[in-house]
Amino acid sequence: MKRLELLAPARDYASAVAAVDAGADAIYIGGARFGARHAAANSVDDIRRAAEYAHLYSVRVHATLNTLLYDDELAAAERQARELVAAGVDALIVQDMALRRMSLPVELHASTQTAIRTPAEAAFLGNAGFARVILERALSLDEIRAICRATTAEVECFVHGAICVGYSGQCYLSRSMSARSGNRGECSQPCRLSYDLEDAAGRRILRGKHLLSVRDLNLADRLGALIDAGVTSFKIEGRLKDEGYIRNVVAYYRRRLDEAIASRGDCRRASVGETRLDFTPDPAKSFTRGESEYFLMGRSAGVASFDTPKSVGEFVGRVAACDVRGFTLDRDAALAAGDGICIGADGTNVNSVEGRRIAPNRMPASIRPGAAVYRNLDSRFRLQLEHSRMRRVIPAEACVTVASDRVTFRYTDCEGLSAEASREGVFEPAGDPAKMADGLRTQAARSGDTPFDVQRVEVTGAEWFVPLSLAGALRREALAELRRLRVARVPEHRILAEDPCAPYPAAALSAEGNVTNRLAERFYRDHGVTRIERGLDLEASTAGRRVMRSAYCIRREIGECLLEGSRLGGDLFLVRGAKRYRLAFDCARCEMSLIDEK
């Protein structure tokens, strides 16, 4: 049976618990340093707590050590890696090949920051000892299928959340504007800023548009196709998102992935437990810049969000009429006072609602007949998430056995793990065996604040009287022991050796190969690379260098594709203040690059 994993983000311990409760099969979380989300760091103690909670449900914990390392950081990075392993993490997600050379006793996953886009790259990493490869988000389904066929490693694919417009790990746009580098966990997200688009003569084609900001990913309708392609881990982006986002989006994808599993006879989910929801999940009600399948089904226009990089939310209708005090929608919508709405680049809040008539707290100029209205904050849904009593339970069965000299409570969970508690003594005959059986059955079925849901109880020997206080004590002891056994289990890991004979797919590495320390350099040289350029993060300036390469193309997005007869000849530039980037177009690869002009 193919084990399929829903992988959820966790900013901190509370988010980790929310992700597990919502149905994640695995979570990924950052340590104190060396993670690609500097603002989502956690202590080793918090990660140990998260791992203990996750392992109750056979949920794996992947820790992110996915930044580039400098020579003077290698010892500290190794110390942290070993501390995380001791804390119970099941895998490390890494970008820097130095970590491959530290003989770490843990499963290694090649981060999306390693920019895996070809079957050859994925095959090499599998041969180099990585149990899993995490793919670039811009790949098509055909490209993903080819990679899955080529590698022995598991394949992980993003299915929801924000998209890096540049190839992951090979974007230096933030570094070109400041000392903050995405490869060092401090991306300033300049792709979400506004730019002017100019030609070589300085003529402005577009002014103040978010030309590099793309819509968020939503592949919920493509899970089945990804399973059939060979993907086994389905990843939700969002280590900086709040708990409400985690609860809602993870619960939604749990349902959708379970539907895909149910329609196939050769798949099963990778963890155990049933999530009990008290809300209907809907990802459109959480942070979203608008939905997109990006380039999964081929490269096409319509993936950009030029007007705003902020959350747009769910479409609720269009403005039918307006005046100075409010507007009327063209359809019924369940808006309420306190909701946030977005019209173009403008946002406001709803003061009152009467039928289709909406009174906002201000009337921006963008509210005019025909304008699309989106709700980016559903106040009632947010409160529902905040007060949710969602929980995850592990199915179990109980067997109560009574004799004249001993009573035993034995619990067995859905994975076959068992624990029991017994007492010896002298037990008198029960006056009413049927009532005694009912009482024991009721006691054994109670699970209190444990993670278990006792769904079946078998009672033998009810002709002997057992005080219910003793029955309760035995129940608590047995369930506590079953919980301890679940946490103490050692999960299955794929700790693989590096094949020293595996050849790297190229003889040379440019600065985009991100070699920034001696261990990484030795790794690549041992695998046949003869020419290695210093990683761009080591350079003082990016002037004159390519700082982004992308499958996204501004020309395609604005209807000026060179292959389709563009009216815009010559070079194009993105300009923001003193910064100027020349756009280079590789039509053979259908790629766009940004060159730092100054």
C-alpha cells in the first residue's frame, strides 16, 4: 500500500498541535537557527513537545535546516541538527550539502531550496542519500511524473499556499536590495512590491503594479492526478500563518486527500486518528491572494495579482449601484458587520448589511458599478475557528476480564498496540451480573482527556463484583500506559548512505549552485563537479548578475509574448526607485530572468 502524507506547516508548538488535530500526517517546523523562515524559529524544548504530541498519532515531524551555511557556522549547524534529532524529529529538511556530510543519524530531505526541476537532479539526490526530494513549485504535471519515475527518493510537492515567483533557492532579489537573503532565511519579499515596467528608452508601460506578485496555489482538485504521477507527500505552505489558517486549510485538505485515497485501492494515509470537526473548512475564507494552479497544467497567463499582494479572499459579487454612503451587490451574499472586503487594491470593513445593501466604514474610489467585491475577512468564520473544539482521536477497543482473584483492563488501539492494568484481590459474586457488565462497559468506554476513542468494549466475568472506583483507576492506568507506548515508539526512518559513485548531472556549478562552505564544495567535487563558482550570497554585490530566474513571464502575463508577435520590441525593465532590473527572456525554455542593472 502506498503511504500518502498530508504535510502541514507549524510556526510554533500551538500551530503544531492545531495541524495534528486538523488531520496532518506530518508537520514541518523550524529550529532556533538556520531555517528559511527566520520569524518562525523554535526552541529544542518546544520541538520536543511538538514531536511527543505528533507521535501519539504516528504523525512525523520534519525540522527545517534549509538555509545556506558559511564555514564559521558549520559546527553550530551540526550541533543544532543533533539536538533536533535527540528531540525526536523524524527528518531534517536541508538545502546545504554540508549537512549531507555530517553523518547525521536522521532521514534527510532535499529542500525545495535545492531547486529540483529535472529528473537528473532528483535521481542524483536520491542516489546521494536523500530519502525525499521536495519539488520546485513551477513544474508541470508531466515534469513531476518524469521526476517520480527517475528517482528512488520519495517525492514531495506543494499543493497550497504562497508561491515563490523565482525558482526556489535561486532567487537573490531580496539580497540585491538589502543584506537580507532568502537563502539565509530573511527574504524581504520584494516580489510583492510594486514596480514600473519601462522600455529601453525609459517610456513607462505600466506604473505602480505588483508585477512579480502571483496568486496563491490551490491544487485540491489535482490531488488524484498527483498521486497517479507518483507524489507521496502533499505540502501546505504557511509557517508564518496563524492557527486559524492552519486549522481551516489542513482540515480541508484532509478531507480532499481522504476522498482521493478512498477512490484508490492501493493507497492509505500515513498516520492514524480521526479528526472531529465543528466547522466546515473552506480555504477561500483564510488568507489567499486568489487561487491558481500555477503551471501544473502548462504555462499560461492569468497567474499574476497585479493590483495587490495582500489577501483578496472569496468573491462575493459585483457592485450593482453605489452612492456616497454605500453600495448594492448584484447578488445575495452572506456578508455581516465586521467583515473585511477588498475592491481592487482597496480594502475596507462592513459597518452594516441590509439585504444586498452594504454600508462600509469608508467608500474608496474603487467602489463603482461593475467592480468585483471580495471578502478577505469573514468575521463569523474567524470566531468559529478561534472557538473551535476540534480534536483528533485514535480508535481503540477495550477488553475487561474479571475473575474471583483478578480484574484486568486491556486496551488495543487501531494499530494493534496494547496496554493493560490489573489488580489482584478477592472479588465477591455480583448481585446483578447484567448491571455489573453494563457498569464495567460504561467505565471502560470512557476516555476522558486521553487521545483515545473507545469504540468497542468486551466484558468477561461480570458475575464478579468490581467496585467502579477500581474500574476507573484501572481504566486510567491502562490508557496512560497505551499513550506512553505510542509516544515511545521509534518511527520508521529511511536513513540512507551517500553513494560516492553517483555523478552530479553537470561538470560545473555557477554561483546559482549556492556553494558557500568547504563541506558543500567537497561534496560536489567528490561527485564529479570540476568547476565551482562561489555562491552569490558570498559576494558583496549582485550588480550585473542574474538575481531571479522564473517560469513566470511578465510578457506572457500582459499579452506580449515574443513567440506570439509582441508589439513591445527591445529590452524591458522593472524599476522601483533607484533599483532597475533588465528582463531577459529565454523563449526556448519559456523562462524570464531579472538582471540587476544597479
